[in-house]
Amino acid sequence: MATVQMKVRPEDLSRVPQGNERIPEPGILVIFGASGDLTKRKLLPALFHLRQNNLLPQQFAIVGVARRPLGDEFAQDMKQGVIEFGGADASDPVLADFVNHISYFPLNFDDASHYAALDKELDRIAKEKGIGGDRLFYLATAPEYFTQIVENLGAQGMAQPANGRAAVVIEKPFGHDLDSARELNHRVNAVFHENQVFRIDHYLGKETVQNLLVFRFANGIFEPVWNRNYIDHVQITAAETLGVEGRGPFYEKAGALRDVVQNHVMQLLSLVAAEPPSSFDADSVRREKLKVWRAIPPIPILNTVRGQYGPGMINGQRVIGYRDEERVSPESGTETFAAVRLEIENWRWAGVPFYLRAGKRLKKRATEISIQFKQPPLLIFNRMMSGGGPCSEIQPNLLTIRIQPDEGIALRFGAKVPTSPEMSVCPVYMDFDYSTAFGTSSANGYERLLLDAMLGDQTLFAHRDGVEITWALYTPILEAWAAKKPEVFPNYFAGSWGPECADHLLEKEGRTWRNDLGRKA
């Protein structure tokens, strides 16, 4: 099966604007929960990459906040994180300068008096470094501290400063069901206005996700066939080979549906299915995404599947089952795999099924969107083909959008086999990937999101309405699952593609999951 690699011509790439019009105003980024892995592995490396690319102002400061009294060792620990996880050279003078902008402030999240001291410390740093009043508060803490921190910031007057702009970034999960999401939104919006709130979903920082709208609406050959007349069905898969990685207590409360499907996968679905926005600004894009979610009718419980992994083999290594993981109940009913079938009842998508699945300890790490087109009405070539193998029948056209780990887009179509005495048609592939076209990058997806948050651009962030609409779709499923203990758990081996019952979602309609995920369509 032939594959054609697609590249960007250097002369075209040279025409890309290189201006610095997106540099934020000088300000201070305050990271609550800064002693956790997220700060060291993702946030600080992303900020360093922005500094490398001259996308941070000259006057800026990063203040880590957590309970432990770390002092000066915090900045050195973050330096090691940037080297290890951000690909920085230890001798890079830009890194040395970047570390000089990092400091630490110990604080108990539930002690209101500590916030007054933090406010004074931020004012001191701002005066020392010539920074104005802009403050971005990043909540990289456990969810139970979100409202506590927000309300203490509000009580101290730090959410609505007299000078400068304040905003808050909130990591998922945004609640654990509809009621908790509504309460969280209500309490946050009592302190910060909605245009100050940035609910971050790191999937939206990935280049291919951002490219979805460009791919659809900047290329005239795809938009005319992007509808129910030409598309047979859509599959979205978020597969991981990892288990819970020591986060047993967190995952026991979450599960695959809460952890991945309700947020990451639904964001991908909205970008695949949305109508063209009037412009690429936050309000216009948000409106079209909301229309998609509102057009999804309640999901019947019969169109859902849950699973839990047992022992198995991952990459040649034997791994334990979920119930044997550290701090997991030996009788746990938490799902590590979830799949749903849903439809979007609007003019564009009526009758087109969308199949969504996400799971841990699956055969391969891959997040992909597969769009399968309908077959031609008269398959004249099938009459001439036999003998089995990939060329024994015409395969439908398939467009695959790879989100991770190898970001790219591939298209499968049929072509005649050269020198064949008969009309033999085989699938061939046109494959575009970012690393081949633009070179490898050490970016982790947070760069764009952090920059947008500093600029006040909410386009790639979740709005409270969207959070509540998606929770309204999935809360009834969670309630139904909680009311009836799964009869057979675990029901799939680690290293497989999940439980067999997930296959039945598609098989009863004459379809199958796409399991050859990876570099080609």
C-alpha cells in the first residue's frame, strides 16, 4: 500500500508573518499548587518556550504558590524541569535569565490572612521589576481547592484590581456532574466575571486541534462534502497505554467518562461538527460549538459501554489489572474505558452516527478522529476483483486526523494497481504530519493556551455554558451506571482495544472500530 508524504515548500513557509503583535502586557503569573508535577513538567517548560520565541514581555514574573516552605530551591527545581521536560540546554543564557523571573511564596489555601501577605508580595515584585497591575492566577491544585482560592482572592480584592487586569485559569475537572459544575461556575462567577475565567483543556492547545477549523473552512475541496450526504460516520478515539500511574484515589472518583469523554472528546466533536463561525474570535467560535452540543439528544443507556482493564501485556511487559493498582478498591466498579454512540440532530448531521471511546491500558497510545465517507452508489469495480487481501474490494474513503502522538492528517482513496491485467483497485494514502512538514517541536500544547490567557483571548477555552451542556448529556449516564453495579469487571485485558461489548455498538449497524491507529489512514 503506497503512501505519499506531504511537505510544506520552504518558499511558502517563508511568507508566514513573524511579527510580535501577540506579546502580552507586563504582568505576574501566580501558580497555585506549584509544587505539583503539572508546573514542572508542563507549565514552566511552556513558559520557557514562549520566552525563547520572544513572546513574553521583558518585564514579567512567575510566582509559585504552595504549602511547603521551598524558598530558593523552587526556582532551581523548575530549571531542572525545563531542562528535562522542555528540551532546554542547561548552558542556555535565555534559561538563566528565565529562572531569574521565578520566585516562590508559601501559602495555606484555606488561610485568608495569607492572601493579604501574597498581595503585598506581588506588589513588591511588580515595583521591583517595573511590572504593572496585570495578574493571572493559575489554579494547578486539586479541584476541592478551586472555590476556596477564588473566594479568598475575591475577599482580598485581588480579583477586581483598581489598576490592571486580573484573570483566573482553572484546570479540569470543572465539576464531577451537572450540579457540581453549576455550583462551581456560580461561585467562581461571583468573584470573577466570565470574561476573566479561562477553563483550560490542554487538548485545545494541540496544533492539529487548532488546525481543524483551518482544514475545514480554508480548503474548498472539503467543506462541500462535510455533511450527511457524503459522510457515513465519525469515530473519535482517545486511547492510552498507561494505567492510573499512582493516582488511584483520583481515578476512583473520576473514571474514563468524566476524565476524558465529557471534556476532551466532546471538544473534538464540536470542532468536527460545528458550522462555519462568522469570524475566528472567542464568541463566534463558542456559539457554533454550543449549537452542536445543544443539538445532541439524550444518549440512551443502551448506546453506552463501560469497561475496566484486567492484567495483560503492554509493549511486551506484563501489567496488573486496575483493581490491583495502588489505593484502588479490589471490588472497584470504576470504568477505565467508556464508549458512546450519539447523533447530532441538525441539518448538516442528521442520521450520521458519532462513535466516541476513551480508555486506559489499551493497545496503543493514540488520539484520532476518523471520518469515513459513503461508498459510491454503484461499485462497478467490485465485480472485477477477487482473491482476498486489501485489493479484493473497494474500501471507503477515510480521512484521519491524528491528535497525538504524531500530529497530522491522512486521506485514504482507491487507485488502480499499475501493470495489473485486471482492474485491480488498492487503497493508497496521502499523509501529512507536522514533524515532517515543519520540523520537530518540544512544545507541549500549553504554550498557546498560556499565551492566550495572558492576552485575554478565550477562543480555545471552555465557557460555563458549554461545560454545563456537556455535563447535562453525561450526568444521566453516570447516574445509571452508579445505580447498577457492572456485572463483569474487569472485562478487557490490558493491551487490547477494550471490551467486546464496545464492538457491538458498531457491529449492529454493520460497522467496526478503526483499530489500526497510527501514522496512516
